Amino acid sequence: MNSLRRLILAGALLTAPFMTMPAMADASIPVADFFKASQYSGIPSLSPDGKTLAVLTPRNGRNVLAVIRLDSRTPRVIASDPDWDIANPIWVNNERLVFSLSKGKDAVYEDQRGGGLFAVNTDGSRFRKLTPTLKEAMGNNIPYKPYQVLARAGDDSTDLIVVNNERGRDAALGASDVFRLDTLTGKATLLTFNNPGKVSEWTLDHARVVRAGSALDVEPGSKRIRQTVYYRDGENAPWKAIYQAFIDEGREMEIAGFDFDNKTMLVAGRFNGRDKKAVYLWDFAKNTVGEMLADHPQADVENVRFDSSRKKIVGAPVAAMKPEYVYFDEDYARLDATFRASFPGQEYFFQWSGDSVVVYTYSAANPGSVYFYDVAKRKLEPLYVMKPELEGKKLSETKVIQYNARDGLPIPAYLTLPEGKKAEKLPLIAFVHGGPHARDSYGYDGMVQMLASRGYAVLQPQFRMSTGFGWKHHTAGWKQWGLAMQDDVTDGVKNLISQGVVDASRVCIIGASYGGYATMYGLAKDPDLYRCGVNWVGVTDVKMLFTVTWSDMSGPYMDNLGRLMHGDPDKDGAYFEKVSAIGNAARIKAPVLMGYGSEDIRVPLIHGEKMRDKLRAQGNEVEWVVMTGEEHNWYREANRIAWGEKVEKFLAKHLAPASKQ
């Protein structure tokens, strides 16, 4: 492992940047274009030998699975269905793939009953159903037993290593087993008969031996969730516990994998008092972490990337505000430098097999473009774009900013300024992400781009409680709904106002889930700051997270982490009352647009109905939408488009200049 070191190399560059800058954007781009599903689904996948490309391509309104021989560029459709989209193709070997099914863009959540696992050869032969879809299982009144693919069995084997939870489906925190699945016969052979416990995550070495597992259980009495990491020296060796931690302390350990000697283990976590996760070697002699391999000053680093054909650990991806990479391998670092020069201003991901590389490029203003690169010939060529309806139209760039909250906590944020508009006195949309233990990520966002195309600046603050920026940033938001978490959003808005970027009289707050809560509470807490609000699937009373018994927000996580993050219903009555959006609705003056899913079990419809009724009773302007058949998101493309059009019209009405009101 001494070869694992950080590399910053200037690679062999292509002769010129390989991209065409599109033209100017304006409000003439139809709203529907921002919310349509991508024409192509996902990134194409190279076969292990790099000679064949598997791609999901549209045909007759459905995504079909096609393979393309790269030497002849001959395409062949090998799987299609008139009623289903083909989804999630994975190579088994150079001549065989597995895939699942999806209802895709035409169905609401209630009708998304796909899944299953199917296998087929690249010539269309040897088709096999390995597991039924959810719809078939429900129709035959049998348990749905999906497989999660862990790895190929290797070489020319037609087997996969998969995970299934059949033996542990009743475990509150997850429990599973590992199987070797023959994709020709459908026979599954149990590999973890001597399962060490309720393991929810498994790790293989490169000989496809199950070597490590992470299990979660609840400590009796305290109700704290405890992680135990198990390890064994080989297939026939006994399991032993090598690490334990409580997840409410942020010290859980993740197994990042094994080096190709199948002896050296890599782990990620917060060790030695560090605030942010880093990747380490595991010291078996001392039963603790050893050398640190990869870290980042602003973001957690949680895993590494392997190249099995070259038997290398090539680097560690970093989900910073913009994606970064710590490279250990010179060849990958050189190739990375080539693409960095070829796609200025773009982010990208590439997969490399043999002499073939598939490159996926993207940015906030690029929904995704796919290229093929021949390493031997050093030739780069375009394959397709994800959303051709936006091709040739200049969208708005998103930049990373940072400001200090009123207590001094640095808050990273994304700021999208409308293309072609001077950054002075712009109307602003404060767009608050859900979770709240989640984060926004850099890339194309249909709602953000639609708003920017209509002339609005868009601020996306990564307020305290957001994840990925270290434990201190996350825990600073515990029990801060409506308090410091809300102030972080307010402080970001006021920062832009003070710089003259934003018109203080034209600010609207919007968001989904927690973002919907922040919208409603922001309208109550700062009624003179916001001219309007848009809330979809938003929490309106924090205590209802615990008291609405038909919600899925229950169980061990809510009993432990939920009470720490969101409040304890047995002890924090005064806090819940103070931060209830419904309880403070009398302070709301601005008009609001509210949308909820009829089948939502994360934030049930009652959250919205109670707030709607209270606002209307006191004379507020409320626009109300229920998406029938939808859950905590809009799955059906027509519903996403309809919601986007609703938001556009609402904002145009309420954020017009004061002189036009």
C-alpha cells in the first residue's frame, strides 16, 4: 500500500477543448423542458473487457436495453417491454447482463411496482427471470425478495454475488445474507450461513470472499443504536467483532474495501478526534486505524474507487461543494488531467475498461453529455446528450459561495444567477433542501434552472444539520428547527441583500419536506422578509413527526437519532410549541402555494390540510394542490411539469416588481 499517494499531475492534453458553448437562454424555454425526464436513462456501462457498451435508449416511449460493439459500432436491442422501462443494467461477464424494470415517467408513485431481476446475453439469448417484480409478488401474495448486486463473480462466470434480506426481513434495523446467484439457472447459494449478526452491509475481498460486515442493534434501556463491525481472516475463519460505536456520536466506521492483496483493509470514519470523515488503513495488530490515505478540509471522504482489471486502488472521490478526487494512481491522474482540459467548466465521471473510456460530463447548466474516448488513439467523440430539448440553449451557471451565520458558523451555499442579468437588485428565491439531515449537490436541477431562466437568483444554503460537511456542522442543527437552522437561511438572504445583489422587496422562500417546513416557519418568523412561499410535502408541526402514527417516521432511528435531531416528544414540549409552523401561523402574511401527495407516508397529507385550513380561516391566500397517487415526491412526468408550471405562475404573480403589483 506504499504506492497509495496523492497525485497532482499534468497529463497529456488533447489539442482543444471538446465542447460547444450554447447560445443565450431566456424565458422562452418551455417550463416542461426543465422537468421532462431525460431522453437517455443513466450513464452507459462498459463491459469488463471494454469492447461492448450497454446503453438504455428510448424506443416507442419506453427505455430499452441495447448493446453496441465498439469495434464495429453495431447496435443491438436485447431487452424491451411495451409496458415497462428497462432499468439498472449491470454486466455479469463480457457476454451477459442483468437488469430490472420500472414504470418510469408515466406512472405515479402508487403504480411504481417494478423491480425484479432479469438476465440476458448480449446476443439476446439465455433470457432468465431471476426474481419477480413487486407487482407480480403482490399479485401472487408472495413476499417480494429483491437482490442487491454486490459484485460480479469474476472472469467468464455467469454468477453474481448478491445480498438478500429474506432471513432478516423483520429486523427493525436491517439484516441480510450474501448469496452466489447463478444467472443461468436462478439458483442462489448461501455464502453467510454463519452470519455473525444482523448485518446490513457486507464487504467482499477481490477473491469474492465475504470478509466484513456492519451490523446495527439497539442497546437495551438507552434505545441508542450501536454499530458492530465484524471481520474474518478468510472464508472458513471465525467472525470476530473489531469495532463498536454509537451512531449518535458520529463515530460509525465504514468498510471502504480491500487492497488486491486481500489482506489490507481500508476504512472510513471520524477517528482521532477528527470532525470530518477520512479514509484510513486498518491496523489489525492494534485493532484501530493506521495511516490516513485521503481527507478533505471541508467535506467528508467516505470511500475509494477500485479498478479490478488493473488491480489498483485508483483514488478517493470527495463530495465537496463541487466534486473532487484524490488520486493514488498515475494513469488515472493523467487521464483525469486530459478530461479536465477537454471539458473546461464541466464536472465529469469516467469509467475505463481496456482501451475504452466512457466519459459523462455535467454541470449546473449541462444536464449531462456522454462521450467515448479511445485511449490508444487518443480520440474523443460524442455519443449523446441526456436532454436534447435543452441542447443549444444557454442555461445559468451555479457558483459556490460561503457566508457566516450570525453566530459565526460558516455556511456553504450554491448561488445561481440568471444568465445575462446584471447581479444587481435581482428577485431572489431562497430554495431550502429537505432532510433536514441531507444536502444539495452540484449539478443540473430542473427547478433551479427554470427559476433562473425566468430571471430569479436562487440561493441554496447548506444550513447547519446538513450532512457531508463534518459532524460539528451537522450537530449544530440538532433541535434547531425554526431557530438557528432558520436563521442560517435568513442570514444568507440578508447577506445577498447587503451586497446589492438582491432586491429586498422581492424575496420568496420555497422548499420540499423540511424545506417546506422552513418555508412555512420562515413566513411566520420573518413575515416582512418574504413576499411569498412555496411549500411542497412540507412538515408543518415538528411534533407530528412523532405523533402521526401512520407515518413511516417511526422506529429505532426516531427513538434515538430522531429525538436528538428533531426533539423529544416526552421532554421538549415547549420547544415543539415554539417551532411549530401551525402554532405560529397567525404571524404569516404572505400568500403561499402548497402541494402534497395523497399517498405520502413520510409527511402525511394531514400536515398540509391543517396548515391550509388555519391559513384560510384567518384570511390568507392559499393555493392548494393534491397530487393523487403520489407519495413524498412527484414520480409522474406530467405531475412534475404541472407543478413546475404552477410554481412559475405563482411566482410571476407575487414577485413582480412592486410597481406592477
